[in-house]
Amino acid sequence: RARQRYRASASYPFSPLDIDISLSHSTAGAEWCELGNEGGDFMLPSVVLLAGGTKGRDFVRAIVVNHEVPCTVSRVVSYPQPGVVDGFLEDIKQICEQHSILFTETQRPGLADMESDIVFLVGWQFLTPPHPGQVVFHDSILPRF
């Protein structure tokens, strides 16, 4: 398969985020997209976003609303956090509704049932089953297991 590299920069509240995504010319699992600046057709990766809290909401906004990372978001998963009153969950639901993206409210998503190239976890506080394209953003250094 021929592969093309596309570099995107997404501004995130606590630091800039640079992501390299390999874009494949294969038709499996994503939609074809034409990017005028690149002068050709290629497929954007299919992405699932697991987003919790305000950081998760900001990431969903950067990806879905601002298109700061070239991808096709197939689903967003989030959950309410007890004691948090900033409305992040309602904001995420509204973004998904406005952009016709499937939204699931759960703390334990079945990643095996979600066909995607990449799964981003931002502000997520629960263990998830492994996924080959899993990318986890965490605020602090995690302990070694």
C-alpha cells in the first residue's frame, strides 16, 4: 500500500500537540477525501474519541469543530463526572449532534466493537481494553506496571 504522511498541529490548552498520521490509499475502513493543497485523493483515518472532563471537551472541539487533525471521527464516547458542574458532557453531546457523530455515554466502551484506525483517550479516567491504534494523553507521568 502506498502511504502518505500529513503533519497537523492541534492547539491544546496546556501544550501544543503535533501529530503525524499515516494516510493510506487503501479503501478499507474510512472515507475518501480530496485535499486541494495536496493535489490528490487519499483516505483519512477513522477515529474514535474517548473524552472526559474539560480537556476531553477541548480535544473534541479541536478535532471535530476546528478540524485541527485530518481525520474522520466515527464516534465520541464520554461519561458524567460526579461533582463536575462545568457542562463538559452537554457540550460534547451538542458538538456530536451538530456534526452528526455517533455519541455514546459510558465509562466502559467496547473498543472491539468500534471499527477505527485510531482511538484517542483524552481526560479518560478508566481502564479500557487494548486497541492497536490507541493513543492516550495523560496529564502526568504514569507509574510502570
